[in-house]
Amino acid sequence: MARPRKTPVAGSGASGAAGSSRGVRKRSFHQELVLNRWVLGFLLNHYIRKIKLLISIQ
């Protein structure tokens, strides 16, 4: 069975042409850096909390 195609989300930065045709501004390098740091920190904190919870249960 064939896998479904991945469609880029408008404004996500995945496709420059689709985003610019809708009037959505591309994020700057600094904005991408800050967003990536925030997401990474959020996910790491989430997984660290889960691991600590699992350890405390045992």
C-alpha cells in the first residue's frame, strides 16, 4: 500500500512559494532559532518529567 504524501502546511516554512503567495512572511533566522530552542526545551522537559515519574513509581 502506498504511503500518503506529506503536504506542507501553509506558513510553516516548509514551502517558500506557497507561503509567499498567501502573503505570509517567512520567519527570520533568529525567529527560527528561538522557536527551535523553545520547542526543544519543551519536549526535553516533558520527557524528563515522564522519566522521573517512571523512576519514582518503581
